Amino acid sequence: MTGGQVVTQVLASEGVKHVFCVPGESYLEVLDGLYEHPEIELISTRHESGAAFMAEAYAKASGQVGVCMATRAVGLSNLSIGLHTARQDSTPLVAIVGHVPQDHQEKEAFQEVPLSEWFRPVCKWTVEIRDVKRIPELLHRAFYVASTGRKGPVLVVMPQDVLEAVTEPPVRDALPYHASLPQPDLSMVRNVHQELIRAARPVVIVGGGVTASAATNPLLAVAKRYELPLVSAFRRYDAVPNEDVYFAGWLGFGPNRGLVEEIGQADLVLTIGTRLSQVTTQDYTLLSPETKVIVVDVDPLAGVTAHPPAYVISSDAAAFCEALLAVSEDSGDLSTSNRTMRRDRIDRLHRAYLQFSEPRHIEGDGAVNLEGMMYDFARTVPEDTIITSDAGNFFGWLARYYRFNKPGTYVGPTSGAMGYGLPAALGVKLAKPSATVVAFAGDGGFMMTMSEMATAALYEIPVVAVVVNNSLYGTIRAHQERKHQGRPVGTSLFNPSFAEVARSFGGFGIRVTTNEEFKAGLAQALSAGRFALVEVLSDPKILSAGS
């Protein structure tokens, strides 16, 4: 069998169901090997960035390792934005990239770059497989590295001659690795219990580690046991049901300023399954120097960069919450007066969040009012709708006015990558075929990967895209108006009719200019039974939610 056939055999043994790629001549043998594995669906995309975004979002939605492929330096260059997204989001991803034959290397061969060295800073691990006999060993290891500890992208480089080489089938197939999840040190958990009992103004900040480990229910039990307000980190809106009384709001761009001030006054912050990133911490200004921080994460280095922690507990989020609940059964409890004070604070913070996130039912003046759009959107889509999103100022209205009440219903890039929304929706829909999947994007970001409408048409993937069109790079225009008022440069855009383009791909497309038209158009899109797009013309003078 060829090296390419060995690769596909490993993919099958890892349980891979979908692979995303732009086909290339350097890995023809892998493509040929997939012909013998109909259980693995190959999704051929229109750009490598789309393939990487689809694989990354597929991994988030399925809980499995995403797989994408590309060819040599040019394909990997295009794939890179998805690898960076996977790195920032701790998403398990394996990228298989064909390379020039080994006897052509170091000669500036066609599309040659030392790929492993080039991408070592972006990926969790990079490896070039130079011997066909080592493909099973190293490719299985790639899946293991991608999916354990702090998950992330792994780059596997395969020279063309290795994929074309013929080898005997291994006497014993290499098997997938299996690893246990990290468990917390119980003495440290007891210390955390005592800190939570003693604290006057504790806050819990949670992230993707909660959704990845299905820890929402034990987390809510911890919040109830200790009367703790729960705050979601940047773009982790679905880690806690937003209408649960213990949810105090989210951190990111445009948060409730009252919540930011409350956290700034906290004497104890417990982080579970998240890093204290620049955006979450409001440019590292969120916490007081006196705030005691306790970090819980599978990666012991995850939470130590932004604020010196008092404790670092290397643990899966669900395992930690369950251990803390068990410890609390045998240890001291909150006093009645302390519990009452904490509950009053919980109620106050949740009421403030509900007020902050309640959209008004209002109409625009000559264009769609985005706050009113979110009022209608939330009342039209099913509660378990999975939303993917691009980056851009349009997102402020979605973040503020949509309440995520089920885990796993938001998929977005903490990297702020534009062009993510549509390909991510396709990846999510393949992972969750029975779910309603809606992609939100602005006109700037959507234009970057709108060619993947052809992928939606080819593979009959029925997702809905909502494209907010103000003919601007809105985020940058907002920065310009803030720092250099009246001096915009390079942020005005010319767009096609996105609705017409969707129809030209065989999808449903509608352009709306009023809120009433949006509500009707969204209902039509949801029932279209095929790829559908709602183009929303918005007011370019209104650049942010709440303005």
C-alpha cells in the first residue's frame, strides 16, 4: 500500500468522518486513498482558509479532532488563519500538508519553504514524516497531541515521495492513543473551598474549558453552593445559560460597565477553563492588584500571564467542580448572613445583565435597526440554534442582545479572524446535521470567504447567513472616528447584492431594508431547506451597539 493509503487508514482508525481541503498535487496519494474510505466525506472547498475554518468549527461542534489538508507553501499560507484561530481557541486540529519530494528540498523547489520550521510558533506541534513506515506512529501521535492538555493545532508535513512510497501493511495497525483527563489535587481543592468561604466579593470567570468538558451543570451547582456570580470570558457566551440567575454577564468588547466595575472590586476571582486574555481583562486593567486569583485549567500555564495567581490547579473543569462539591459536603458552609448577602448580590448582578441585554422592539429610519433586528431574531429562531460569527462591529448587537441558554450554541473565533462565520457554519452543520445553524457576518468579513457559498451548494449544506451590510469596515471606521474624527481613510467599501449572489449559487437570498422585512425574510430563510442568506442593510452612521 502507498503512504497515502496508510494516511487514510489512520484517519479511519481515528474515527474521522469529514476532511476539509483544497486538493493539491503534492498529496494526490492521500486523495486516492480516501476513494477507498467512503465513510470519510471529503469536503473540497474554494479556498484553504475556508477549509481550515470549517475544520476548526467542526471540531468545536463535534468534540472531535478537525482535519484539513493543503499543498505545500502556498496552500499552507492560506490555511494559516485557521491554524492561528485553533491555537487561540484551544481547538484540536490536525493539518496534513503535502510537501516537495525530499530529493528536491533545499533547492528552492516549486512552492518550497521549510514548512515545519515556518509554522512552529503557530502550532502546538509540527512534524515532518520522512519515512513511510513511521506514518501510523506519528500521525496517531498528532491526533493525541492535538486533543490532550490544552488542545490545539498540529501540523503534519508529508513529502510527496513519502506519500508515493510503497510499504507492506503493518503487522499490527497503530491504534489511537487514549489518555485520562487531569484530576485536581484534593488538598488544593480544600484550600479553594476555604478561600471561597472567606471571600467578601468573589467572582467566577469561565471559558471554553467548561463547554469542552460538559461542566455547565456541576458549575451551576458550585455557584449555588457558594452563591457565586458567573461571568463568561470573551466569546464564551454559551458556557453558562444566560437567563440563569447566577449568570452576571460576559466580558469582551462592549461589556456592561457596571459588571467591569464589580469585578474590579472583587477580592477573589476564580477562573475555570479560561485564560485571562487581553480582551477578557479589558487590556489587562480588569483586576485590582489586591485581587486574589485562583486558576483552574488543564494547562497549568494558562492563567499565569495576566495576573499572578495564588493557586493554580491543573484539572479538567468538570472534574474540579465535582471535587469542589464533594469537599464542600464535608467542610464548613457559608453563614446564613453571608449567604443572604451573596444572594442579594447575585440577584442584583443578574437583574443588571437582563436590563443590559434586553433589546427594544424598534424600527430603523431608512435602514434596519440592529437592536430591533435582534429583538425579532431572538423570538424567531429555536432556542438551541447554533450561531457562528465573524469578527466586526456588527457583532456587538449579537453579543449584547442575544441570550445563549444552552451550551454549545455559539461558535466564534477569539482570534478575531474575519471571514470565519460562513465556513464555520458549514463545519458546524456537518457536525450537527439536525441543528439550526445561523452564521452572522458583516459585509467586510463575509466578502472574504463568500466563495464558500459554492461549497454549501455543492454539498447541499442548509445553513442560514445573516449579512449586516453597511458598506464599511465598521470596526476600523469606529476607531478612526474615535481617534481621528472626520478623517476616514480606507474603510469605505463597494459591495455586490449579496442576496443576488446567494441566488446565483442556487440558494435562497433576500435583501431587507426594514425591520418588518427582516422578520419575514428570516422566517423564509429558516424554512428554505437549502443554503439561505438574509442581507440586512444597516445605517453606516451607527457603528456600535448602544450608540
